[in-house]
Amino acid sequence: MMEQKCLPEVSIFKCVKCTKTYSITSGHLGCLCGGLLEVNHDWTLFSLAEKLEHYKLHPSGVWRFKPLIHPEMPDKDIVTRGEGYTRLYSASRRILEFAGCNNLQFKHEGENPTGSFKDRGMTVGISEAKRLGIHTVVCASTGNTSASLAAYASYAGINATVILPKGKIAFGKLAQALAYGANVYTVEGIFDDAMQQVIDLAVKDGSYLLNSVNPWRIEGQKTIIFELLEKLNWESPDWIVVPAGNLGNTSAFGKALNEAYKLELITEIPRLAAVQAKGANPFVKLWKGGIFTPEPNPQTLATAINIGNPVSHSKALEALRFTKGVATSVTDQLILDSKAMIDRSGIGCEPASAATLAGIKKLVEEGIILPSEKVVAILTGHLLKDPQIVVDYHQNQLENIEAKYANRVKSYNN
Ligand code: F0G
């Protein structure tokens, strides 16, 4: 009989809580102990530099980093719409004055194919679903994940089901999920209720869960950081500021920075600032108090981050520890003022993305970010995701919000 040789696995799933490992083909998306899984790659098993060089010119800004995110993905299974390669913009003088800092840039993830950063994780998640021969993918969403899932699943010829909190999704995002042909369900309650339902659904009918508990989503989102650092010639900024909801992105950023440091791509570790809305800030409370308590009734006009029970809070906490980062929360008034600033400068973004600028202003005022420090804010979604709030703001029609920078529609009468 031939001796069966077991080849070492390049990528494995590892529990961040109990360190138990699983094969990436095991079908597990969470550990039996209840902990979150992450992907670990053994980069000693191949020549990383050679492989990175090989993929350097890939038309996808995600898959050009394939050796760092999913080295074993067969090229034939990659489902891509050319995501990534998003631009870096310098803040206008007016924004610098507003924020109180001198060196601020925005990386605009709203420039991805479906208008948000979610496409970076989704191209990896859907490619993995294709590789595994999955028929149906599912997610819960505050809007952007469902838009991205719907698009990439359709493009790959896979069925998509999304569960959304009823009446709490910005119109552009709901329109996308419908248009791309997903089965769209709503539930009473908030995102966290939809999340619970979708986990139950995935367990019940075996469909493939593509929320950010799926570790492949995190691998794709790491490329925001790799692309940014590469653009900065691998010279780290002092701060990277990100809006925080379900905390997938904060976790992905921490993992990317950890790996970039260990691989000696960078010598300094930027500090992460995770910014939540005041009415939906369980992670800030965890970071300050050390105890995680879900917020049962989160309330913010930035619907993308209206989340009370973020699934990735333990990974995100580790990301802040590793980067000596901070978590902070900002009012809806400050988010919308900041959004008006970003929009007016010709860049534009959706409300949740503007939490970054709001957070920077607050952290500068508190002396945590120094005015001279180099700051990069991640704008996570496109302005047109939520047109309603823009029009309402500029007509000063939002409850409890003073539209300080309103650009009113005027009637043209002589
Ligand atoms: N910004 C935007 C525009 C988002 O859509 C989200 C999350 C976040 C920030 C927060 O990122 O969850 O990784 O901390 N949207 C998810 C969704 C929850 O369903 O679209 P996070």
C-alpha cells in the first residue's frame, strides 16, 4: 500500500479564544467553544516575495494581495469585479480647520463596485463559496453587506438571501439588494435581531453565512490597510481612523497591521481609532470598562453602524491593544456636521463614514491626536447610499439636528 502523505496546510482556521484549529474545508465558521475563528497562514511554506510579485498587477486591488489573504484559492474560482484600488484624498483647508489637525487624508472605500468597503471582503467570501460549491449564501445587514453580497452572489451565479431590520436601511442599499436579485427579508427590531435570525437560518438550512464572523471576509478587508500602506511607501501614518459597527473592519485592520509588522513590511505600528455613534457605542464601553454589555436599543441616524451587539468585539479589542489604539463615540449632530464638511469638499460619503472626521475632531480636542500627527480616515461608503438624509439635512428637516451647514433649495421666483 502507498503511504498517505499529509501535506502541511498553508491556511487554517484558529479560534481566537481557545486556539483550537480547524481545516479551512471543515465547514466551521465558529469554534465549538463559541469563540471566533481567524485565518492563519503559514508563509514559510512558499516564497511569499515571489508570489506577491506574481500577483502584483492583478486587476483586483484585493487579489493582488492573494498570497497574504488566501494563498490557496484557485485562480479559476476567483469572483471579482475589480474591487479595491481606491483613492487617497488630502483633506481641504476647511476640513483641516474643522478637525484641528494639519495632516489628514481620506481613503475612499465608497469607490468600490457596490459603493462600500464590503466588496473587499465579499470578493473573498463569494470566491470561497464558489470553491466550496455552495448554492446559497446569506447575511444580515444594515445595508451595505447585503448590497455587496447580492451583487457578488449574482455575478457568481449563487443564490443570495439577506435579512434586514425593517425600516432601518438606507434606500440606496435596499434598492441594490432588490436590484441584484437577492431574496430580501425584513425582521422587526434592529440589526442584532436580523443577525440572530440569519445565524439560525444558516444552521437550519446549511446556507453559507457571509457576515464578518466568516473569517474570509476579514482577510479581504485587510487589503484596505495593505493598499494604504503601499501607497504611503510602507511608511505608517500615526493614526488610522475607522467607523465601528459590527467591528469586522476594526478587527481586519488590527490583523493586517499585525501581519504587516511581523512580515517587516512596516517598522512602526499606526494607532487605530475606532469611532462609534454615541447612541450605539457598546464597544467604547467595553474598551473603557473592560466588560462587554450589548446595547439593547441602539439609536443613531448613521444607520450603517446602528448595532448594539457587535459580533467581532473580542477581535476588535485585541486590534486596539496591539496598535495602542482608542475607541471613542460621537453625537449624531457632530457626525452630520462632519459629513456636510466632507460632502462640501467634493469628496462625499455616507453618514457612518463621517464618524471618522467627527472622531478625529473630538480626539484632537481631547489632546489624544496631536495636530501635527499624520492621520488617515477610512470613508467606508458612498454619499449616494443614503440620499434621503442628505436632502433632509439640507432642508433642516432632521429631528434634533441643527443643519449648521445647510445648502437649502431656493425657489426661483423674480
Ligand atoms: N461604515 C459603513 C458604511 C458600514 O456599512 C459599516 C457596516 C461600517 C462602517 C462598520 O463596519 O461593521 O466592520 O464595524 N456595515 C455592516 C452592514 C454592518 O451590514 O452593511 P464594521
